[in-house]
Amino acid sequence: KEIENLIAKRNVVRKGDLLWLGPFHGYEQGIVRDLNRLQTSLQAIRSIHTDKAITWVEEKVKIRFAEGQKQAVIDALSNKVHIITGGPGTGKSTITRSILAISEKLTDKISLAAPTGRAAKRLSQITHRKAFTIHSLLEVEFGTGGFKKNRENPLNCDLLIIDEASMIDTPLMFHLLRAIPNHARLLLVGDIDQLPSVGPGTVLRDLIASEKIGVTRLTEIFRQAKGSRIVTNAHRINHGEFPNLNHDPTSDFHYIESETPESILPIILQLTTQDLPKRFGFHPIHDIQVLSPMKKGVIGVEWLNQTLQNALNPSHQPLLKAGARFHVGDKVMQIKNHHNKEVYNGDVGKILSIDRVEQKLNVSFDERIVSYTFAELDQLVLAYATSVHKFQGSECPCIVMP
């Protein structure tokens, strides 16, 4: 009876034996509608000589494509909507740069975006071009959470490249697609074997499973990546195989066995504060990131952060706010999107100063200083350790993971 009442109020939608929450049924229908619009638009994509384009871009980026990579570039240039998916070391970044170079040569207007600030920064680094968060690209409206870019005011681009597409949830994909003009091409790049979006939906996986959109699956690990045990072990795990844990001092992957969580903690401290900085020259705060699959417990994110803060950045006068201890010099993470400040969930910075009189705290995010009132400090958490979810789409010279 309650379900029937919800259906009558349109809070729930029923189709056969399936039930949707009303808004999410609308989002999914909108995603299908806009994908069909883009794929069937009368504006044809530009005809190019693909062989010449491949030869030109190979010379430009100084690489020789494998057949799978070459086909990925051709398919992405030939389809209005295309997906490129593959694991680490399969060449997604190289292909993205190549498609970008060819499209720029054709004088296309290109926009680059990713779901998070850290992923957008990484996309900028690999392409040497400005990349936005999807929220910034769509010009989120402060206060309402709506977007200025939409069907009536679409994006000004001929090609939109979205990286880390597995992180896009259903509502955000709905708003993104409705802002893409009819003539534009859309390229989604991601790894469907990564963790799904924190928000509702597994959009990239569902689009691939639909078989209604062109997909290139990259499976070959290339020579440079083959030398990385991190990459090869990631692929072994993905194929249901046990990782190679054999000791090799020249490897980039090392395994230390311990019987209890309590015995792991001093090992992590020794690695981050002493062994890794001395052997490899890593800065213990900026170059080393501790990741944990859990929040609570002796090797959970919360306890690790307290322990690492005491070891790496002790203070006799901490600021106690929002249930946390903050020191000048602390590594911190923004955990909410704050569009006015242009800082986003997952952005990592360093506390520069704490003004107890003005009740303000300044944080440096990639050389940009953001000011917080003490009342806003619930938006920050320590980031010496963080969760795997929070770090997805990012990279660091050294990862330590219990």
C-alpha cells in the first residue's frame, strides 16, 4: 500500500517489476534521450583522412601506436559519442593527447573536464591544457546547485573530452549531456574496473553494457608499463590472479607481511618518516600518501591521520575545531564542493596560517590560497592518510597501503 501511495504521488516510478525513485527515473530517461540526440544529430562529423592523421600524430607525440591504440584514435574521431576504457598502462593518456592534437589541428573548439578537482588537475598535466571540473565547466550556480550551462545555454565546444568517467554519477551525467550542443562530439575516457562513483549509479559501466555506444577496450600493457610491478599486479588482480609478492629490491612494488593491525602501524610510521625518505628522497608529507580501505580502527584513516600528524607535524598549540586538531603545516583535504572558493571534494592542500583573533585559517591549494573561517572547518580533514575512494583519479610518487 505504501508503495502504491508513492507511485500515485510520482515519488516512485514502476515499469513492470522494476521500481525507480522518481527523480532518478527522470535522470536515466534524460541520459538516454540526450545520447540519442547527440548520436542522431544531422550535423555530420568532419571527414578526415585517418591514415594521414595517424601518421601525423605519431610524429608529433613521438610514438608508434599498437593496432588497438590506432583503432581507438580512429573510432574516437569517427563517432559522435565514444568510450575508451582500459586499465593502467594501456595507453589511455597517450590516446587522449593524440585525439586532442588531431582535433586542434582541425581547429575544433575543445573542452576538457573531469569529475573532481584532482582528476582535472591530472588531465591538465597530461595534456598541457586547461581542464575543468564538470561542475565548473557547467558553471554551477551558487546557492541553488543548478547549472548555467544547459540545453538553452549549451557549451561552446566541438569536442568534449571527459576523463575518469567512471566517477560520474547519474545526476551529473544528466546535467552534462543536456548541455552538449547537437554538433559536438563526446569522448568518455575511464576504467570501468575502478571504484564506481560515490553518488548513485554506475553510468560508465551501464553505457558500455548497453552496446548502444561505440567502445574501445584497451587491454595491451605497453613496454614502459610492463616494467612496473604495480601495473602488472593491478592487471593480475583484475583477472582474478594472485599478485606477485616476491621480494625484489629493484621493483616499484613491495610487500611487507604482518600478522596483526597493531603491528602494522609502527611499520607505516617507520616507512613514511624514515625509510622511504632516506632511500628514495621522498618528502614524507608531499610525496608519500597513505591509503587505507577503512575509516575506523588502528589502521583506519582517522587513527592513521592522528598518528602521522603527531609524527610528521607535531604542535603544542593545535587548533581544536570540528572534532579535529589542526596545525600550521598540516596536509588537509577539502571534503565538500565549495564553488565560491573554487575548491572541490578531494582537493589536497597545506595549512599556511591560523589566525585565532580573526578566527581564520589559510590553506594553499596548488599555490592558490583559500581562506576559511573557523565555522567552515568542517569542510577540511587531515590528509596524511585518506581512503581509496577519495584518492581515485589522483597520483602520488609513493603510496603506502595497509
